Amino acid sequence: MADLADHHDGGAWRIEVDLSACVGSGMCAGIAPAYFRLEDRRSRPVRPLAEPDDGLLEASESCP
């Protein structure tokens, strides 16, 4: 499960994946491949911080 809403560093968003909740569907990586990748059948952030982006929100909201 991707979490963006509560984690901010200045103007950037902190990207985190709750590995205990991630089911490895790959939706986030499909929607926002610049921000998420699948590794060991779980989503991982490509980098820990990103500028606010609608695609990132869409990926987070699509998480089952």
C-alpha cells in the first residue's frame, strides 16, 4: 500500500510502501513507473522523495 498523504518534506512527498499490506498487484508500478517498481513480488519506491504529482496520487489511490 502506497502512502503519500501524511508524509511531506518541504515541498516534496515522501514515498513509502507498507510491505505488510502490499499484495504485489503491480497497479502502482503500471500507473507510475517513474515512482514504483516491483521487487520480490512487492512494490518498492524508485526513490524516497518526489515532487507532488497527480500520477503518484492516482497510483496510491489505485492500491488494492
